Amino acid sequence: LLALALLAGRALGARRQAGYAFIAVWFVAAAVNLWIGVAAAGYGVAEEEAPIFLMIFLPPAVAAWLAIRRT
């Protein structure tokens, strides 16, 4: 998904903006996953879902940030 966002940004001449948009969209997707884990599965936020949220959100967000820094 990050590669597609960066390619679309490159084609449109807005690679940095595409990277920032990816981070925002990825944050929302990870937050929805957190919400589902808490609401539907009944897991606690601090004990179980917060570390999972970080594992889902941080690696792609860091990769996007590094790609933005390279441009």
C-alpha cells in the first residue's frame, strides 16, 4: 500500500504529500483495528491492544517517514 501511495504521488508530482497521506490513512486503519479488538473481542486497551496497535502502525509509518525523508 505504501509503494502504491508513493508511486501515485510520484505520478502526480506530490510524493511527500502521498507519504504523509499514507501515514494518516494507516493510522486510521490501525485505530479501527484497535477499536474492533476492544469493542468486539473485549480486549483491554492498555494490556493487550496498545502493543498490537504499535506493532501494526509503527513499521509502515517509519518506512513511509524514511521514504519521505529521501525525497
